[in-house]
Amino acid sequence: MVKGVAYIQTLARALERGEHCILESPTGSGKTLCLLATVAAYLTRRRALREREENAGAADIDELFYFARDAQSGCELVFCPYNYIVDASIRAAYNISLEGAVVVFDEAHNLPQLSMQQVIAQAHSVVITSGTLKPLSSLALQLAASETRFNFLENEHVIQPRQVFASFVTTCLQRPLKLTYDRENDYSLVAKQLGQILLDVAAIFENCGVLVFLPSYAMFFAPFRGKVSEGLSLPDDLVRCVLCVGIPFASLYDLKVKSKRAALQNQPYATPQSRWTGADWYFDSAMAAVNQAAGRVVRHANDYGAVLFVDERYHAPNCAAVKRFLESGTLPNLLFYGPQGTGKTSVAQIIASAIHGSMNSLMVMELNASDDRGIDVVREKIRFFAPKASATPTAGCAVHPSLQKIKLLILDECDQMTTVAQTAIRRIMEVYSAHARFILICNELFRLQIALQSRCVSFRFRALLQDEIRGRVFEIARSSNIFLDDATFDALHFHTEGDM
């Protein structure tokens, strides 16, 4: 109910002000009902205010084509396919006027390929809504010029974190799992790896359905961006597990892809924060298809299931993404999660050192939340530290200068914090967003409030492979002139349980 209220309030405010909005609300949250009710109420009120006495009609262009073509000028509510609105030539052919209109694009996850600058310029309000639209800021830059103002809403999901198990499958049969064309010579190994994963998953979900998405029609499962991933509802036991196999990147040789990347690469931008490159679009469009496919596992508030992302590249973008944040000056709050000993704290400390260097002691606070886990530490330490005056940027620093004015708070093992303390942290994030950024580190993601997770960009750190640990440990031993044999390493690995 609360999610519906937030949706209605954001939409109603935008309509009253003649503004545009991008609204993300997941399946089962009632967004379509809220959307239609709010738009209908606004149109009714506007008609009354303008003292219009004519009766309003409704037409469906798909089913009542000829009637709608002649009668649409007298209607206040018209349903039609996207291209009737976006394509200027179709609008002209059927005399569709957007002046003063409220234009609603429902299930709008297919819109990123389209530019709607003309529609936005003419319409009273443009509403973009769907269950999977992240990242909203990137979508806004695709659809309109950077100066166009949108009202954003990201509703939390209707389900609880415990209802979905999500995991990355990056290795199988003691070998890395990467499903790219350059591995065609390893076809037999890839087939064995994928076959083993499917057998293991089928054994777990013995009496329920399992849905597998692939980048193409190989094996005739279900491809990303197809009808199964976007238009088919398979609730409850029909699907309890979704496997996203590979990443559905578009072909780099496709002329449309080349043109889009080139256009975005050369597009001027007002500030570094508003820059959105061709590479960003290429990655975001693939991830949007993955998000849409993964959403097949939960279709209502009481549904549950598991999602497996089968490819080591799902884990690989961590370092590149963090580097991009540092260079652009748009560092969000970060959440690092995964098994112990995988480098989460080390990466957080490297980020702090890269931003503040010699000013670390003044600009960075690091706390272990397993020791300082209650509300008192939030009130007495964090709340006092976050709003304090910032330091002067250092010339010649590798990161964007604007980040050197930001306080950095590293909360290790934050999954051990009390519920009250987590709620307080969330509030501080919002109040002091101009002065401070948080890096939250945890082993067990399910212990963190979903509202706190939603205010961070999350990065999963996978468990290190034994061969990866072996190589690093032997390198350290050699550089330290310490003798180490295989038996000693095996014992060390066993007792530390892979914790570097």
C-alpha cells in the first residue's frame, strides 16, 4: 500500500506541474492500477477546471483502427503502440497532436533505443514506467537532453530479501566459467560445465520449473529480450529458479549499435556527472535485459525463488565500475558483500587512499560494526563526523577533484548492526549526501535492511579459487624467503577456509 501511495504522489505532482517522470515499481506493486487511476483523475480534474462539457471517450487504436483514426481528436484517453507516439511521420499521418497531452509509456523497458526529445518538448507530461528501468539516470539521458528535468521514483520490491536467493556462478569443475565466443575451442569443457550446473539445479528444484536464459537461441531455451523474458508470467512452482547464462551484449558489428555508440561518444555534456558514453549505453542495455529476465522468478508478493547468473563476467565489472566513479566524480554510496577474506575491506581502503591520500585521518572514518553495532555509535561518532567541514582538494590527484571534498565512512561488518542503527544510517545517508559517502561491507547481505541496500551501488566479491590463493601465497613466500611446499599450503588453505 505504501508503495502505491508513493507512486501516486510522485505521478500526481508531476502531472500538476507539467513535469516528466520515470517511475520504477516492481511486479505485484499495483503500478498499472495506480497509473490509470491517477491519470484518469488528473484528466477529469483538468476537464472540470477548463469547464469542458463534452463527453470523454476511449479508443484502442489496435482493435478499433478506423474508428480511432477519425475519433481520436475528441478523446481524452487513447491507447496505442509506442511507435504511434514516437514516430513523427505516423503522428502526422493520423493527425495525432501531443500539445498539452499526458503521454504514458507503460512497460517502458523497451524504450532505451528510442529518442523522445520531440515528444517531451510537445507534451504536457511524459510518464515512463515499468518494473525494471535501472539505472534511471542513464535512461533519462537516453530519452532526452541532459537539461530535461524528470521526477524519479524507485519503489522497493513487494517481496522480502529472504524470498529470493541470488548468486553468481563463476566457476565449475574447478575452472573459470566464461561463455564467450573466444572459448569455442573449449566447447566440450563449456558444455560439461553448463551441463553440470543444470543437473545440480534440476536436482534441487526437482518438483518445480527451472527457466534458463541464453544470449541467443542456442539449445532453444529462452533468449534474453524475447517474449518469455518480457511478456510471460510463470508464477509459483511453474518457475522457482532462473538461470541467466552469459550476458546479452548486442553485436558490435551491427550498424545500429555502431551508430548509437559513436553518437553517444561524441555527444556534448554539461558536467562530468551528466556524461554517458557509448560504452555505458552498451553495458546498461545488456544489464537491462538481464534484469528483465531475472524478474521472471517473482510474479507476486508471496512468490519466491532463486536466480543464478552464470558467467564470471557478472563479477568482473567491479574494479572498472569503481574506477569510473572515481574519475567522473559521481561516487555513490557503495555496498561490498561476499565471503570473508575476498578483499572487500582492502578495496575500501584503497578507494579512501586514492581519494584523500595524506588527508585520510581527517576525511575518512573506519569502524568495525561488529564492535560498534548500536545506535549510540551512530549518534556519537558517525553523525558528528559526516557533516564536518571538508578539506581543500589536492592538485594533481588521479581522482575527480570534487570527491576530495567528500567525507568517507567505511563500516565493516555492517550486517552485525542493530535494526535501529541501520535505520539511523539510512537517514544520515539522505541528510548528509552533499558531504559524505558510505562504504558498507558485509558477509551476509540478507541481514541488511532492503531500504539500506537500495541506497547503495552493490558489488559482490566472490570466493577466491584455490589456484588463485596458491599463486599469491607462493609469491609472498618467495619474496619473503620463506620455504613453502604443497602440503603446507594445502593445510594452510584448509584451516583458513580460503580466507586470504
